[in-house]
Amino acid sequence: MSWISFGIFLLGLASAVGQIPGGWTETQVIDEYTRQIVFSVKNDILQTLSANGIPVHEFVPLLSRSRAATGSFHLVKIRIGYGRYIHVEIYRHFSGTPTRLEAIQVGHTKTSPLESFRSW
């Protein structure tokens, strides 16, 4: 198989599963696996928001996207109360090392698209 054929095969496989290698998946309703990842860094999220004077009245993860690299990155929309939403990015290495909060973006609404906000 030539490299070109192999590349076309990978792109076809990626489209069949809804993700281009290294790219973000489509936005979807959060699943239990991702919910557990979010709650594993909930205290870090709350501490960061509190340190920046942002009150949290509820903590409800709603939507997510993910991408694979040397682990998995998860981009998540979370409702924090009174019509306010945040987007967070979380990293989980395949080796099982501790999951970590990468970034938080505030000022979102229910309809804000869930898009990566960090430059790579």
C-alpha cells in the first residue's frame, strides 16, 4: 500500500468515526466517561473561578468535544448558574497520570459554540 493510499484510508476511517486524527470530534451531549473526567478536576475549576471572583451556583457539565494526542483533550461546556456558562479544557494522559485542568474560558452563553480557545 502506498503512503497516499494509506493516508486516504486513515481519512476514511476518521470520517467513519467522526474525527480526523488530531482533530476535535463533533460537539455532543456529555457522556458518563467525560462527566467523570470533569468531576475529577472540579475542585481545580472551582478554585480558579473563585480566585477570579466568579461565583458558581451550580456545576452542570452539558456538552463536550474531544481530541486524541498523547492522551485525550476534552473541551466541555459547563453551566455555573444564572444563565452563565464556562468552557474548560481538560487533559488526560493515556498512561493514567493525573488528569489536569488546562484552561478555562468564561463569559459563554447556552448557545455559544464549543470551540477550542487555545492556540496550538
